[in-house]
Amino acid sequence: MKYGTMYSRGRITIPAEIRKRFGITPGMRVAFFDEGDKIRVVPIDKNYFRRFAGILETDGKALRSLIQERKRDREREERKLKRFTGKP
């Protein structure tokens, strides 16, 4: 078992062996999960979000829906801008 230390302002030291094993580098963000009687700390790297890919099994429908929604938002904002500026 490895131990860290809680310092002022909530700072925690993660033991070097653990940092090396999980590739935790200065400035890297970590997620804290409250699991009742314990806390789980998970490094957030570029692979963190990839692990969730496909978890909802939407066959890409969610992404297509999001892209369409963003397109509608962009078009609405462009119409507002044209009305505001008077430009075609």
C-alpha cells in the first residue's frame, strides 16, 4: 500500500511509483469518484474518453443528432447576425 499526504488548500501528493505506473504527469487532470466508503482517483488522459466510445450503442445516431443540432444553431445565429447588421 502506498500513502500520499494532504496539504493545505486540498493538495495531495501521489507517490512517485503510482504516478509512473499510470503516466500521471505535472498538470494532468484526475477525476475523483465517490464510491461510498472510498474515493477512486482516475487520470484523465486522451484515452480516458475513448474508453467510453460505444458505451451507449447508438450506432452514431447521437453524434449525427448533435451535428445537426449544432448546424441549426449556427444557421439561427447567422440569421440573427444578418438581421442585426443588415448585411445579406
